[in-house]
Amino acid sequence: MSSRSTFTRRSLLAGATALGGVSLLPGLAHAKGSLVATTYPGTWEDAYRSIVVPLLKKKDDIDLEMAPLFAMDQIGKAKAARGAPPFDVFVLDPGPRIVGIEGGIFEKFEGKKLSNLSKIPDGFTDEWGVCVSAQVVGIAYNPKKLPAPKGWTDLLKDPWVSRLGLTGFQTTFGTSSIIEISKQFGGSLTNVDPALVELKKVLPKIAAVGLPAAMPGLFQQGQCDVMYTNTQTVATLKGKGVDIEFVKPESGAISFYTTMHIAKGTAETANAYKYLDVVVGKDVQEALMKAPYNFLPVNKDVPLAADLPMKSLDEMAKYVNHDWAKINPLRAAWIEKFNKEMAK
């Protein structure tokens, strides 16, 4: 079901309730066991439809409807709904999560309602939601074309710079990577200008500049042989037979977490907790880790795949994390500046 049809259904149900509670549309009734949750288009949607939807139905007899939306579209639709949420559960990366908290569109979260709470690392729930997937960001390269880079500054040197696939601040992994490049040249969490200055110097040499979604395809086609990306992309390409390896930069790999949140005003709070409990459970987390989905799990009972850059989830506590409350106010200007200065 598309997000638009979900919203229409909710609007119709609200109208029916206003007319004395008479069900005008029995075929669209929000059954006791139903839930609407957002998902990211692409791999997330495919994975959740294949794995989570049938498992939630089998375990709790809940009909899960997926609304594929990018993060800021979820935020925008929830705010526009003015207290009548078009879906029950959000899935968000760190930046949009902060926007949602500041916008007051989440219910307060009670981690103790999850039977799997003890199976996820400490700190993976807070008063707003629960971590459902981890991401590790670093450098990917083609080992048949290039030696392994050691750190971020190698990307701006030969032989790597002439094979570099460069992307901007539109994604969490892109923003995080450019911040780390900037730090190597005297920048900081909130000052990415040093990175942009250095990138501009080598721009004529760079193999490809494009949108984040285009980078895996460009790498697969051989139009670039090194890029910053996450472990999920590397595993997916490797599963397609692409020559690619992941490197943790000398200054540290980056980690961030995708979280889920219960929509403020939802009538399906109980079902939302059941859904989240299934999502962080061993069965789902283990299935999502396998090809072709290659998610990084958050359940401690799931043995990590051999090609991941850590032996346990606890190692991620030592990785580089970023304060998105400080990044968010600056990000739009960064995107604009990158697009203006780095276009080829």
C-alpha cells in the first residue's frame, strides 16, 4: 500500500468516526491486528515485506502495511497531518530523528515493554525509540585496481583520487564522511570548509561526482574504484560478484544507528510495541543480516557475519559518532555549497 492510500484510508476512517462511529467502509476497518509502518524505499522495503510482514502476522496476527517514504518525507507528512498520524511507526536516521524529537511527533518510548530488551546493547533504547539497525561507514575500494587506502586523506591523493567516486551531504554516510575528511585538514563537526577546499583542488582529477544512489552503480560499472560508503552497500555489491573491500580509516570507522519511533496520537500503541519487539528479535535480525539484504544486526544473540569489520556490537562503541543536533542546522547550506562548488 502506498503512503497516499494509507493516508486516504485514515482520513476516511476519521470521517466515519465523526458520523457517530458508524462504519461506512467495513472493508477498510482498522482491524484489531493491524499496523501501518514506514520503511525506506528499496532494500528496506523489500526486506521488510519479505521477512517482517509474514513473521509479524504469524506471531501476533498483525497485518503490517508498509508505507515506503524517505526520512524527511515521513516527518513532513506527520507534521501536515496535525495530530492524526498517517502511520503508526517511523523509521529514521540520526538527523531526521532529531527533527522528529524537536517537532514533538513521537510518543514517549518505554523500552521495558520489549521482551527482547535484554538482547540489544545498553543504550539502544531511549525515551524516544529503539535502534533497529546499525551502520558502519568507511572506505570501499576495488582491490584489483588499487592498493588499500589507510585513511581519509588518501582519497585526495594518487592513485586513489583519480578513481574516486564523490558524493555530497544528502545522506548520513556522505555527511559523516566529509566531516571526517574535514577533520584531517583542521576542520570540525561543524566546519566542513577545509574538506571542500581540498576537494576543490583535486576536483579535475576525481573520477565521478554524483548522487549517493548512483555511486554503487558507478562502482559496479568501473567508473570509480574507491568511495566512502557503508558496510551494507559493500556486502550487497560483493554479493553481485563485484570486486570490493571495506577499510576502516586510521582515524576510526563511523557508526550510526537507524531507529524506530511510535507516532504521537496513534491508536495502535500496543501493536506498535509488538512490531518493534519482532523487529529487534533474533529471527528478524538474523534474516535481515543475510544476503541480499545485508543489514548489520542489533540483537546480541545474532552471530555477526564473517566479513563485517567488527567481531561484536560492543566494538561499535569505539567508533566515531556525530552529534546530529549540531549538524542539522548547517546541513542545508552544506548541501547547497557542495552542489555549487563540486559539480563537474
